Amino acid sequence: MTHPQSTSPGRRRPAGVAPEPARWSRQRLRSNNEWLLLELLRTGGPSSRAQLARDTGLSKPTVSAALGSLETAGLVREAGTLAPDRGRTAVLYRAHAGAGHVLGMDVGRARLRVAVADLSGRVVARRDVPNLGRTGPAVADALVATARDTLADAGLAEGGGCPADGVVRAVVGSPGVWDERQRVMRHAAHLPGWARPGLFDRIAGGLGMPVQVANDANLAALGEYTYGAGAGSSVFAYLLVGTGVGVGLVRDGELWTGAHGAAGEIGMLQLPFPGADLTIRQEMPLEDVVAADAVVDEAWRLGLTGASTAEEVCAAARAGDPAARAAIARHAQQLSFAVAVVAAVADPELVVLGGGLGRSADLLLPPLVEALHRTCELRPRVVASTLGEDAVLLGAVATALESARLEVFVQRTAPA
């Protein structure tokens, strides 16, 4: 059996550009007009023929013809009427969000998150389950099962032969660096066996559709840019701190992934840090110093033996425990170094702190910013994620939607 291929997300196509032949034709002109009106209805909400004509500069007959074609294709629906003070009642039109759907998936060491969204970006079904898989194939199969359950919750067909209103695009986010040539996720140290060849073909085959694959920090950055604290920023970085550490870099709405897709993988840096007695220096990955487990290790070293997770250390710090508070202060200082590295390389105007430790930004940000101002002349604004642990999942949805909206349009308006 030949499985659908996994691919990596490409660059975003400008909203007003449809994939038509380069040379002029009447069909291309009609298609561009229809795409323009559809995007205007999607972004601006319900509108009348007359208002659309004013907003686009198209003639009323042209608008009427384009709306008729879009309605026939199932991309536009009537949304009621508007009775003006004078003149005839106007029919309002809206983009049909249910004309297609996307599937977003987030693979983490502890949790599997899956969401189905319509073309407006509204999540219509989602599941969040523990990741109990201890091998690569077990995790892949659990992800497929969770995705199928979520599709069933949304009332959609599972995979192959999806109906016209079924899933158009599927995107999965994962720790590590995606190798497009070999179709494997490398450097996902916290997911044993995740670099095994064929796993993402296994996922695609289980779902009966191609899947796009991307690094989780990159997707989180796109999610935060689309729906959260990064909105409107020309250059910003998302610092994901949880089981691992990664950075997603966004410039003018586009991801910067580097020559090999590894841009932002600062957790792999081997740097000298003080040992347990704070005098002997030893080489270790930055990830071992700033990821969530490092907070627990530091708290234990300082005498807090009752906490086994970063969340418990943070709870103890909020309760006033001196060892927990000292561990948080120490961790914030280490995180400030990670922010300084990002600032020196990418010069972002904004750094968003997210991942599991992003939930404790109230504790981490004040000492982090103070340490950053002491040690680094480049001082980007640092804020907490507004999406929390949904950032990767929503970034997967946003990435899928970029292609899905245009794909649905092309499929439904193509000449018979």
C-alpha cells in the first residue's frame, strides 16, 4: 500500500492571489474577482452586493455574477437581509465556513492535542489526551486514533474519500527538526523512537490524507502571531520552555526556519555552566539548564524535596517557600541568557514566553527582565503567551488554513 506523503509547510500565499495561469484570460479574471469577494466576506463579515461593489471597485453586475458562481459552488451563502431607510431591502452574503475543514495536531511528551476547525478558524471539535505511548509507532497510532475520534466528534468522514466539506489539510507539530528528504523528525530527544523512518507515513496512512509536519516551536510562533500576543509584530520570537526548549522566529508573518529547518533550536547549544557546587564549570546543553526539569533539579538542590514537577515548584514559590523562590529566581536568570541569545541573533522587537513554564510567567518575567537588563544591551519586550499550551495546536490550525482556503476555492470553482 502506498501511503500519502508527509510534507512540510510552505510559504504563505498572499490573500488576494489565486493560483491561475500566468497569461490573461476571462476565466482567470472571473476567478480573481470571485477570490477577492470571497476573502472580503471572510475577513469583513456579511455584506451586500452594493457594499461589495463599493469596497472592491467592481461593477454591480460583475459582483452579482461572481456571487452567483460562489453560491453555486457552495462557498457563499445568504446571511439575511438589510432594510435601509430608503430603497430596496438588500440581501446579505457571507462566506460559508463549513465548505471545508482542517485538522491540527500537537505531539508532546505528556499530551496529544487534536483540533478540527472550519474555514473561519473556529474550532468545532478537539481532544486533549495523555500521551501513553512509549515507542514511536505507539505514539503515531495513538495520534491517529485521537484524530479519528475528533473527526467523529465534528461529524466528518475519516480520511480517504473525504466529502467536499471534509478535511482539506492536516498539520502536525512535534519537537525536533523535520527532515523533508528522509521524512523523519530528528532531535526529538524526549520522544523515544520518534526519528524512526516511516512514522509520519504511518500517520498519513492511518488518516487517509497527507500531513504537513513542522517543529512545535515554529507552529507555536505562528499561532501566537495569528491569535495571540505576537499579533501585529513585524519581528518576534516565541520561546517555548517545557519538556524541551525551542524558539520560533516570525518576520512579517513568515517563519524563519533557516537552511535546514533548525533555526531556533537553541536547546542543542553546548555551553559551560556551573556545576552543583557553583564553582566547577561543565559543558551541558542549554536545554538541560532552562527546560522545566531544571527548575525541579534546582529546587531539590536548594532543599525543596516535596516537589516533583515545575508546576509544584511554582506553587510552592507562590506560597512563599524560600527554596522554591530561590529556584525560580535562579531559573529566570538562566532563561534571561536564552532570551539574550535570541536577541543577539534575531533582534526581535518582542519575545513571547510560552510552553509549560509560560503558565508561571507571573513569577518568571520580573526577575528575567531584570537579569536581561543587567547583562544584555539588546532588550526586546518580553511578555507571556496568551495562548498557553494551545499555541502549538492553534499554530497547526493556522498553518493548515493558509493552504486550505485557497485549495477549497480552486476545487469548487474549477471548470467541469
